Amino acid sequence: MLMSITGEKDQNEDPGHRAALALVQRFGDLCPHSLLDGFEGAYCCTLQSDSPEETARNAVTREKTVVLLGKVAEKILEHKKFGQDLLSTEDCSNKATRERVLLLILLARFDADASVKRVANGLWKTAGGAPKVQKAIMPNMTRFLERLRGGDRGPGAQKLALE
């Protein structure tokens, strides 16, 4: 559904975005681990493009994918207690899932497109992206980047991981 986002300005005209948003609203806090493979795949697949038109469409798809990932993070954060961030919210999902959400947000902060970076930086702040959170997820980030460098998610993800 994420890959069928057309990039229309009016979100009501984009059936892929509406369908993905419905899934996030329904399953964002119930089983976020089931959604994360789709987010990772859609983001990584849209990093590589051949033409300027495809580059523009992929940038819009990545931006909307990161916005929807933020909605998943917000659904998880609905269960937080005072003083907790995304990583320490224990009432919703497990720690590995919450770390994976943070890893995808952190990866999107280094995107080539400025609008994707802007959205990801806002999400990082919302999720409690303090230096201690970044330090806590750094071992998993290293493993995640090594996997992307291997090329199993495409040449665009491989290039981003190398940068």
C-alpha cells in the first residue's frame, strides 16, 4: 500500500495513502511489529530511481511513508507514562519493536530529500530523541547499517548506509 502512494497533494485523492493510514490507525499500537517490514521495504525501495520524474515521486512516497511511521510512533506514545520516551514506553509492544521504529526514523534523518529530513527530525524530537536514546540504540543501528550495506535492500539503501 505504501508503494502505491501517488504523490497527490490532496490526501483524499490518494487511495494508497488512505489505505496505509487506515492500517496504521487500526494496528499502530496493537501490532506495530507487523507494519515495520512494510515501512522499511517501502522506504528502501524508493531510495533509488532512474529518471527525474521517478525521483520526485519517490521523494513524495518516502515523505508520506515517514509521516505514517510517525503516526505509528505516536500510537505507541499514547501508552507512555510521565517522563517516558518511545524507547522506555513498556505498555505497548516490546523493546525491539520500539528500537526498530527509532532506527527507521534515525535513518530517515539522513535522507537526501530536505522534506523527508524535516519530517524525520520532527519525529525524532517527538519520540524523545535525546543523545541518551541515540546512544542506547547505537549497537542496533550499527547492525542495521551493516545489513543495509550488504545490499539486500537495494542499491539506494546501500548508498545511504555507506554515507
